[in-house]
Amino acid sequence: MLDLTYKAPKPKVIAGMRDDWELVIGMEIHAQISSEAKLFSGASTKFGNEPNSNVAFVDAAMPGMLPVINEYCIEQAVRTGLGLKAEINLFSAFDRKNYFYPDLPQGYQISQLYHPIVGEGEVLVELEEGVARNVRIERIHMEQDAGKSIHDMDPTMSFVDLNRTGVALMEIVSRPDIRSPEEAAAFVGKLRQILRYLDTCDGNMQNGNMRADVNVSVCKPGQYEKFAETGDFGHLGTRCEIKNMNSMRFIQAAIMVEANRQIAIIEDGGKIDQETRLYDPDKNETRSMRSKEEAHDYRYFPCPDLLPLEIEQGWVDDIAATLPELPDAKKTRFMGDFGLSDYDASVLTAEVENADFFEEVAKAGDGKLAANWVINELFGRLKKDDKTIQDSPVNPGQLGGIIALIKKGDISGKIAKDLFEIVYTEGGDPAEIVEARGMKQVTDTGAIEAAVDEIIAANPAQVEKAQANPKLAGWFVGQVMKATGGKANPAVVNQLVSKKLAL
Amino acid sequence: MTELNKLTIADARDGMRKGDFTSSEITEACLTEIDGAGALNAFVHGTADIAREQATAADARIKAGDAPDMCGIPLGIKDLFCTKGVPSQAASRILEGFKPEYESTITSQLFDAGSVMLGKLNMDEFAMGSSNETSVYGDVVNPWRREGSDAKITPGGSSGGSASAVAADLCLAATGTDTGGSIRQPAAFTGITGIKPTYGRCSRWGVVAFASSLDQAGPMTKTVRDSAIMLQAMSGHDAKDSTSADLAVPDFEAALTGDIRGKKIGIPKEYHMDGMPAEIEALWANGREMLKDAGAEIVDISLPHTKYALPAYYVIAPAEASSNLARYDGVRYGHRATLGAGDAIDDMYEKTRAEGFGAEVQRRVMVGTYVLSAGFYDAYYNRARRVRTLIKQDFENVFNAGVDAILTPATPSSAFGLGEMKNADPVQMYLNDVFTVTVNMAGLPGVAVPAGLDSQGLPLGLQLIGRPWEEGDLLNHAYVLEKAAGFVSKPGKWW
């Protein structure tokens, strides 16, 4: 295995009117736990069902109804913790976060404030080759999602859809280790990648299955280092929290406008108020949602309907034993075992489905060639058709077959591309297609030699030129290929042409 | 046949099996009594049709010969229990018109055992009260009266409807719930038996929550034996309630041997309250003698944190209640205030809850909200939780030292007149729970047994507190006390 080492990236420096400023960012990612049923009820979590059809009595907070923990959701949270190399807390507990809102039927959200299920972990966020930020995870806790309030269906009434109410979320809280908008987006991307590998969250940001709250503050160069040394937040600026972001692009844009807003205020002699803000992508600005004074008093207290959650180390070990290979390890292995470049390995491991596809193709015997074909030909062709690997018309066996034919010398790279297109559009076994359509490359030296001789004999003027300038020998190669319908083995042709021209 | 409503569960069970009478006959007798007892205001919603249907089915089952003990027994059900298709309002306006689509685990178990539901019983709103004066249905009246007076007396609370109904023989027994004494205090005020089992013994699923960590359901019956029989049917693990204990339920009736020789009875010195009526002291002393005469050893014990129990209870219970009652917001069910033009969601919450909740419930929601607020949480809620731990330890220490049961008065006085406390400081009312809340705080089983009448002719009860999960042993002590006290008085019928 390769042992990769990384340099830390430079923090983003923003030039204000007077001073230079650095960014300090911490994130809270709300990731919907992949599970058929909700965190405390048996109701379905299926997206897109009729409003209020995925609702158990407890989700609607009917009188006397009680939550019962869904063990699978716990397992998923533990799996996530293990995937982030985090400490698993064998003792955790649920608390109630109290506030009134129509899409929160209980009048409280069951969450884990005091004793989260997962403690400290880390995520390695690679930004470019050899450069990565190690973002520390402070904690992961489980909580219930709220429902959906719909305000635009009627001029006088609001509607509530409880399908989402009680769906299990993990809130993954980072330390303020992120130093630029790019890092923030890359952090979300890396987290999403890991969760998808673990199959603990589908990472679908469009459906809101992964959302981010972004805490942003600015400080002068040097201050962050003092904070890092002492842990004293006093060295940093006052932070504002931008809520509920579900696009990488918006996250980056929001961080920049928020940072610029803060810098302008500070340089103007003002003070930043700690508050919750919302990003408006249309106007590209953040605006205040509620100030610290208006902040809810959530009156957290231990949920008396649920006993503390005690899990056993043995159970955690069992989950750990079934953990899949994660992106970093897979990438390193691809580089080591297949000799892939950092870039190719990153591309292939971005999505676990791609990596799996590639590994199947690589069974044909040439990892590097397989990587080229998967990345350049297959991905390129899929992209053209707006398809993903899941609906690729070419399966790994077929692509592996094409590569095997190349390796065997049965077809040239050029023919292989034609073959790929045939397999892509028509399907079929590559070897059979090559056989049936006479695409096999001619490696019979005698036949090629005859063709070479014929062309040399017919073009004495070209022979003279080529002998004077060997670079022109390529013309003969081209003619031979043409004469053989592209089926001649180019390596053999090259060799023979050079020999016959006495170059 | 006219007196079948006066039967105990045990006698009804045995008589039905012998063919002396049928469940339908007992049920009709109860329905007739209920019809004539409007003045008690115990039943707030009759379910005669359901009762008759259940009784017919029960009779068939008994005839077939495989009926459980509770089969055919007509019961009253406290309004706190959700009963499918039947109004279940926790005696609150905020649940106006609410008919659950589900049946509470406990009533399911009782009905599966063949019990008959006569109707829903009045109670203090959301089980908050000690006099049954906070109900949206109005006060419940105790069938007992002071000698020579026709002043209306409280049956206690919050299970006041259950207590009155059982004491007045409107039903054979009733379900109750007990968060700080709501089974035991009304049982004592009406001369009946009531047991609050160990926390976790009976499922809370489908019982409207007041304070989740304290709420327990239990039976309210005419005799100790009946409590044993009915508790048996109410108990058991329920996967739908995470706080329900996954323990086997022993045969409680079989535990009633009447033999407590060699048992150690603790008398906690902290339960001698200043200003406690001499009659209560005398009753307590009498109880000690009775248990001693039955061969038990009487020991003085100390439960040093007792005096902190009531204040801590009145932090924890309202805190949980303030959160548990947040769901009553007018959005999905129950009462919703009529809104004015321009009223927003906050107006809807405020108006709905102001109209829907009575004064005592509002007080407790406000207290609970306050004690959980940022800046007060540690001083109140966390401190109360620590007190609770200490109270639990007090009991553990005593039980570890070999004490089998603890004897205390059930209440600091006999039943008071309805309206007498109307202008009193609410804390005066809370003092009713002084002997009972410790048991809820520690999650222990406690039983109230009628033990005598006071000088005005009102019943008085004694309380026995047992080891966790030892309801059988506890009931056996109560059984001995019941026999020795020989309490047979019944309220004279005036209603």
C-alpha cells in the first residue's frame, strides 16, 4: 500500500479595504439516515409519497403515543461513526428540544444534546494532489426530522405534510477547521462520498437528504493559530450561522458574501452580532433569520419516554467488521495495485459504483488500460447521453472483453473504439462481434509484409523523401493501414516499414 | 339480583363460573346505578352499547369454560386512557371531540381478558389535581359525607371519578393512574383500595401522558384481592413502551397468603409531619399494631430526604408536563380557537391553549417551562433530579437493611369539602401528595388500604410501600392490614 502524505492547504485570504482577513468555518451536516422506517416509528421514509401518507400515530403526536427506537438507525449511526474513524459512545441518551411549529407535532424534537452516540472523528478532505485538510469531527448525534409546512397553496391557510416528520437524521458537527469556501464544499463532498460508500445516507442534496448549516467568522492572519494553540474562541471573530444549505455552489457563494459582509462591518468600526442567517441565492446575500436575543430557548431535557441507549462493544465490533473499504483506502489501493495516477484513482473512487465497475473491468488484466477506458471512453460516452454508471449499456464484462482483445493484439486501439461503439449501441459479446464482422487485426507478418512491399514499390518518390526525413515514414504506415482496412497490427506495420525503408 | 353492582371482582368471578349470575346481569345492574348517580358526576361518557356487547361475549366465554379472571367484570375507565372510537379527553377542553383510532395497551389487555367497559370516568384535567376540581366536566362528588352534613366532599384526585364510582358501587372496579398519588389519595378518601405498581409494570402506551417518568396506571378496587386480580391483567411488558419492564408477571392473587410472620415493617420517622391531625397519627399507630399482631416486626427507619420530595416532584412533574402537553396546539386534533382575520400561527397557539387548558394545567405548564429555561435548568430541574436519586437511595438503603414494607398514612387528612381549597395557595393542595410522591419519585409500588373512619365519619387510609417488582408481597401485607382493620363501612346512599 502506498502511504500518502498531504500538505495542509493555505487558508483563504480576503483583502478588505484596510486589512487582510482569513476565514474560519465550521459546519453542521444534517444527513438523513438511509433506513426504510423512521427513527421512532415504523412509518415509511419513502420520498415522494402522497402528503401525510407516511405517518404513524406517534409521528402525528397523538395523545399517549410513545417513541420506540429503530435499532437499524442506531446501527447506521454507529457505522457512520466508524467510517469517520470516530469514537463510538456505548452510552448515549435522547433529549427533547422544545419549540412550537406546526410541522413539529410533538412540540419537541427528540435529539441527543448531552450524550451523542458518536464522539470525535476526522475527515481527510483532499483539495488537489498532495494537498488536504484534516477536518476534525466533534460529534455525531441522531435526531428526528421535522415535517414540511407549505405556505403557497392557499392565500389564507398553510398546509402541513408529516411524511418527513420523525425521519432519522444524523447531525455531523465539524470543528472550525475549514478555512476556505472551496474546503467547505470539498468537506461536504467528501462526507457525502463516505456516507454513500457506507450506505448510511444517499447524499441526495436536492431532496434535502443532506443539508448543511455553515458557521462563518473572519479573523486577522495569525489569530487562528493562537486559537488552535489555546482553544480559546476569543481569538476568533464572532460567528454567524447560515442555515439549511443544500448545494455545494450555494455553500461557497454564501460563505464569500457572508465573509465580505462581516469584513465590511468590522472595518467600518461595527460589531458582528452572533445570529442565524439565511442565504438568498437570487440576490446572493445573507439576511438575518433571528438574532441571539430572539433565539429560541429550547429547554432541552432528557426524554423521559426513552431509556438511555446502551450498546455493547461486541455489537460495534460486528458492525466494524462489515465496514466496506472506504474512499481513501480504495484510492490508495488503486494507485498501488493498478499503478493508477492520483487523478485517475480519485476519479474512479468518487462514487463507489464507479470504483466497483472499474475493478470488474480491471479483471481483464490491465488496470491502467481499464482506467483509461472507463474514464475516457465509458464516462465520456455516458456523459454524452446524460447517463450514469447505473444505466450504462455496456457492462464491466463487455468492457473487460474489449480490453482483453486489445491486450491479445486481436484488435487495435482504433478498432477497439469502433467496437466499443457497437457494443454500446447494439450490445453483444465483443469477441463474437470481432469475429463475425472480421474486425480482427492482421498480425500475420507475411500478409503485412506483402502490403508494405507493394506500397513501397508503387511510391518511389515517397521512399526517397522518407529516407531523407524518417519522420515521413508515417505516411507508409498510414497507407498500409488503409490497404488492410485498419486491421493490420500497427506495431508490426511500423516495424516492417522501418525495416523495408532501411531507416 | 338488584345488588350485583356491589359485588367484588373475586365474588363476581366465582359467581359467574358457578352460574349464579351472568356478566350481562351485573352489567345491567351497574348501568342502572350509573344512570341514577348523576349527582356524583363520576361517569362522563357512558358506553352502554359497548358494555352490553362485551358482557354478552364474556358470558359466552365463561360458559365455554376458558375465561380469564377478569372476564365479564364491568369496569369504569379513567378518561386518561385512550379508548378506540370512544371520547378520550383527559377531562380537558383541549381534547374536545377527540376519539382515538387506537386502544391503550392496558384497556386492550383488560378487554382481551373479557372485561366490560361501562364508560369513561371523570378526573382532574390531565391528571393534575388532588380534588377532582380541575375537570372540564366539573367536580366529582365523593359518595361519602360528613356525618350530619350534606356538604359535598371531594373524592380526591386525580382519579376522583374512579374512586367515587367504585366506592358508590357504580362498577366493580376502575382503572386509575398515579403520578404523585392520584390512585392512592382518592382511594383513601373514598374507602377503597388502590395500588400504584412499580414504574414499568404497566404499559403507558395509549395513556395520555402527564409526567412520563412518574406516570403509572393501576387498579382501584373494593378489596385487596380485587387489586391483585385486576393488576395481574393490567401488567406486562409492552414493546411499544420503551420504559415498560421486560419481566414476567407473577401470580399476585396467589401471593395473598395472609401470612406476614417475620416480615419487617419500617416506620419512617420523617412521615410524622408537623400539624398532622391526631386522628391520622392514631390510625398509623393502629396500623403498626395490626401488623405487629399478625407477626411482623416493626422497626423505626429513616428516609432522610423525604422533605425534599414534594418540592422536587413539583419541579420534575411540571417540567415533563410542559413538554408532554406541547402537542395540544390545535393543529391536528381537539380544540382550536376561532381565529380573527390576521391572526398568525402564534395567535392560534396562544388562543387555543388559553381556551383549552384550565387554570391548574396552565400553572403547571408555566412552572415546567420556567424550570427548564436556560439559566434555571441546573438550579431547578437538575437539582430536582439529584434529589430524586437521593430519595431512591433512601428507599434502597432501607430495603437493603431487610425491611419488607414501609407503613405510612396515605394522606395527611381525610377528604375535604369541595370548594374549601378554592382560594388556598396551590401549595396547600400539593401537600395532599406529601406521603405519596416519594413512591413515584423512587418508582416503587405503593398501595392505599382503607383502615378506619375519622370522627366525622369519613374514611381514612394507610399506605404500604414495597420493594420494586414485589407487588405480590406488598399486596399480601395490604391483605393482612385489610383483614385486621375490618373496614366494611359503605357510604349511605344519598344520590
